Amino acid sequence: MFTGIIEDTATLVSRIAEGSNVHFTFQNVVAQELRVDQSLAHDGICLTIVHIDLAHNHYRVTAIQETLNRTNLSFWKEGHRANIERCLAANGRFDGHIVQGHVDTVGTVDEIHDLNGSNIIFISYPLGAGITVPKGSITINGVSLTVVDSFPNAFSVAIIPHTWDKTNLGQLLSGSKVNLEFDILGKYVQRMHQMQQEL
């Protein structure tokens, strides 16, 4: 489990396709603290460490076709700066919200507004992919954020300068594709509502 509090960013140094899978190699000093089989979230995607090169601070993760289909991984190129977060330790602080590392859908950045002290982003997503509520939680590229305005298939979030600079959210442009994970409580409510309608 994760909390959406980003530790750092890692730089993609290579991507190699093997059958329907793709191997991604990243560089970050966190490699010195990782171990093979450990889970590490990249832009909100829970991926398993499969190889570590301590001499170069490199580590490799593998994405299967299902993960490639559900996320923005297909848009990643060498040099991509991914938000990374290790799993929450049992004695760690719970500073964000419950994040599973299971991306629900890919959203599109529609507008970005500089508010001279913060930035507000409007993001749309496929209708029915999830629900948001004002002041509820949403994960964008692995970052735990609070919804400002909520619409049937869109929402907005306000981002403070620290988060804007520390994560890759500051690199977003209109049209950028982002990984979205909706709040787990909201997903249960949405599913129960769907089941009631099916009766």
C-alpha cells in the first residue's frame, strides 16, 4: 500500500520490449536501498523491482500488457521523470490517503492555470471510469491530491509550489496524459450503486 506522498523522481534511462512485456530501467540513488521483488510505485503504478545495478544507481521493472493498456506507460520515453514512492512501512506516518498503486484510467490535462502562488489543473477522463467529490482524494501520477471541483467525467485540483516543483506535475502541459487512481471508498460506493441498478 502507498499514500501518494512522493519521495523523489527517477529518470528513465532505457525501455526494452520483450514479447508483450516492456522492461524499464531507471536511475536514482534509491537503488542503493532497494531489493529485488520489492514494490515501487512509478507515477502511481505499482511495479516490481526485477534487477538492480548498484554501480550505476540503476534498477529495472517490468510491465505486462495489462499494465501497459491501463496506464500512460506507452508514452514514456528515455529521460521521463517518474514520481516514485516506496510502500508504506508498518510504523510509517499516513500522510496522504489509501493508494493501492492500481491505476484506474488515463486522464487528459485540459487546462492549467497559474494562480500566482499555486496552480490549478483541470483533468478529464472516460465517462464511468470513476467518481470524484469536492474535497475528496484523487491520485494523479501517484501524487495524493484533494479535488477542488468535480464534474461527471472531469475534476480540478490545486497544487502548491512544493508539490509542483518536487514531482513531475510541474512538467504537465495541456494534452498531457496522466495516471489516475480514484479513492478506494468512492470505488466501492460506485460499484454498490451499479449493482443496485442491475437488480
